[in-house]
Amino acid sequence: MKLPPYCLSLMLLSSPALGDPPPRFPPGEVWNRDITAAPLHPQSADMISTLAGLGGFGFGRMQIDFGLQVVRAAAGSPTRTITGYPYDDYYSPDCEPIGTALPVPTNAAIESVTGLSCDNASEDCHLLVVQGDTLYEAYHANASGTTGLEAQCLVKWHLTAVYPGQGRGEHCSSADGAGFPIAPLLFNADEVYAAAQSGGDLGHALRFILPNERMASDASLGGTAGRLYVRPATHAGAPSGPVGSVPYGARLRLRADFPLTNYSPAAQAVLRTMQRYGIVLADGGNVALTAESDRYTNRKWNEIGLGSRVFDQTAGARAVAITDFQVLDTGARIAETYDCVRTNVVGDTIFADGLE
């Protein structure tokens, strides 16, 4: 039976379709593992105490940055070619070679801007693009002419792969300081809305950042300037804090007894995710959590009631503090040498060390 136009309009209004889900890796990937019962690091309490004494999260609160944008590129989208970075060295061999092409649709937008023009000399300017089973992430991106893209790093992630412990390679950076993927660790308004409706969680770890001077360093380990990281990281940016603090790459879990009372259903979905999948220390900076902009999603953040200061300004709710977290035991501290040795990953196959 053919429905009249007004009926179709009512159906569309009452049942809005969700946008494309954020890019995700297979269930076996480290980011998607339930860590509810994972063992704590023996020095968890001491590390948290040290970090709290340094000020805890940046600005002393768990704030959310909504600037990152995940662009979905259809097959046949126009491409741009990496031209290098005019202000410093390109990260090599950590990142894909200069001259690599990536899809950049006409509606693409770099982090925190509306198009492809970004002040990449002083801002992070991430460009995140997913096409099929490949995720492209660029750092310090800025359009160059009609077909080029300046960047200090471009990384390709194979979304069908379960990466080894050393990720894309030991001591190898990515578009993020810890060598992590970025987009699969973000959360967006569509998935938070769906989880809030079901009373569930997001099913994956979340990315968080700390000021460099609050992350652990240890000159006795060797490496460069005492810098270090732990799994699942493969790289450290510039941590310069005391040895007893939380290290680059650490995975933290929100305490199971943290009260969700008076938080909105959307905020509760994010809190449950931090209890079941944790947060991973990905980079240096002041705004603790990073979510996807609602530029490309159907649901909007203000519609579902999740704002930048939800975790420290919700009336009647307990503010989220660093002392509400525990540090998981993810292995020994690794001294950072910056001598990247790449892992060869094609599709879902892991090969011997070497460039892709």
C-alpha cells in the first residue's frame, strides 16, 4: 500500500534514523575489551594520589572538548595528497610517506573549524576521515592548493585488523601522542543517545588527556629525557611529571561505586562506559575528555543534554574527580627512544615488522 506524503513525513519525524556509527575495530581489539574485572596496578592508589596532588585533570575538572570531527567519505570522493609540514619535520617512518593520498570530501572539516583551512602552526588541526574499512587521521592538517594537504603526520588504520600489542609499531607515533587511533576512542551524540535509551554503555574505551607536567617521567629508565609510556600506548609525547604519577598510555577505570544519581541518562551512559571499558591517556593538554562534534550526526549534544561541564556542574550530582579512578595494570613502563619500528598490517593480517 502506498502511503500519502503526510504519513511518510510523520513516520520520518517520529523515527529519526541514526547517523553512521563512529568507526570501530573488531571486538577483540584492546579498546573494546570489558575491563570491569581487570587487575589494578600495585601502585594504583599512589599514582592517583600523586596526580591529584598535581591538580588532577587539566583545569582541575573533567571537561569535554567537542571539537573533533569524523568525516565519512563515500567511494569516489575527491582526494588530496600529503605535501609535508612547512613548520617542522614530518614524522617518519612513524606516519605514511609524503605523497600518500587520502579521501577528502567536499563537506570535510578539520578539528574545530568549518572547512579545510586551519592554523596548523599553532593548533592541533586533526583531520579524521573514514572510508570503508580504512580510517585516515592527519595531524597539523591544512589545505594546500586544490589537491594538497599539509600535515605533520598521516596515519592509516585498518578497521578490520586486531593490532598486536605494539600497535602500528614500537616507539611509533600517530596523529595522537600515545600512538593511538583517535576516532574509535571518541563518543558521539548518536551513540550516546542510543546507549542512554537502552540503559547501556558505548562498548569501547574513551580517550582522555592530561597536562604533560602531570604525566610520569623517569630518567633512570634511560630513553629520551626520561619519557616513558605503558601499553596500550606505543609512543610518548613529552611527559615531564614526577616518577610516581600516571604514565602515558595508562588505562583508568571509574570506580564501580561511583554514584550516578542526578546525572542525565546520556551522562550516565558515558559514566558506565568509563566503569566497564575505562579511559586511556592519549595526549597532552588541559581538556580531559574528547567527543565528536555533532556536525555530522543526527542527534545534537544540546538535544540529549550533554554539555562540556556536565561532569562537574550537574546540580545534585557528585562531580567526577581523578580520585574516583583506578589505574589498571597494563604492563611495565617502556623508555621512549623515538626509534620507530613499524608493524606491517594489511587488512586483518599482521605481517613481520616493516612499513605498510
